[in-house]
Amino acid sequence: MELPLFLSIIGAGTGVIALIVSSIGTFLSDTRTRESNSVAIAAFDADIKAKEAEFIEKYSELIYRSSYGKEIIEACKQHKPILQNNGGSISERDLENFLNDLQHPFVLSSHGIVRVEVASSTFGWVIERIHDSPEILNYIQAVQTKYATKYWQILVDFKNNNGYK
């Protein structure tokens, strides 16, 4: 009679051992999962930073290095006329292209695609120069009124909000 009791104790012990081994395996698996998740998150963060760098390069090219971008920024800094019909050298189409290019980083950041800090620190000072130009602000207002829309409002709000929020 004692043999079956002994076997049942061994059986129960085996179950406990199996449970312990299973728990250790789960713990180790979870640890590996956490480690691989950490690696995946680090890779994801690195990918985001690489994409942001690519993004900055692309939009910097459009905003700072395009012929009309350079001229608009320079005219704003020197408080000179910008548009051809005001004595400047820029067509309305080029000004609109510039404003469209400039607003893209802030639209993307408002949707969480690019960090707000990246857009603001890279392009915020250009918006500040636009706000120094009544000619551009008047043009934005005239377009908004003519088409009953809020074209480029994000650029206007940038200054009004002391930066993009």
C-alpha cells in the first residue's frame, strides 16, 4: 500500500517540477522577448531618426536651397519687396510653392509623423521671418479670403502660439 502513496508523491512532485520548469522557461522566454523588444524598439527609434534626417534634408533643400526659397528668405530678412507686382522678383506661384513647402513639416508633425521639436527647431526661424514680412502675411490673408479657406494657417498660428504646439 505504501508503494502507490509513494508513486503519487513522485507524480505530484513531477507535476510541481514540471510547473517550475515551465515557469522558468516562461520567465526566460519573457526575458528574451523583453530583450528582443528592446532591440526592436531601439531599431525602430533609429529608423525614425534616420527618416527624420532624410526628411530634414529633403525639406531643407526645398526651403533653404531652392532659388525662390533663398530669395524669399533674404528679402524677408532685409525687409525688401518679395512679389513681382510689389517690386520684388518672386512670382505668386513661387511664393505659394515656398509656403506649401514650409507648411509640410508642421502638418506632418501635427499628425505625429515628424516630431514637433524637429520641425520647429529646423524651420521655425523661417516662419519668424515670414511674420516679419507684412507682404507675405497680407498675401496669405488675401488668399484665405479669396478662397474662403485656411491655406497656410498653420504658419500663421506658429507665431501666434509662440511656436508650434
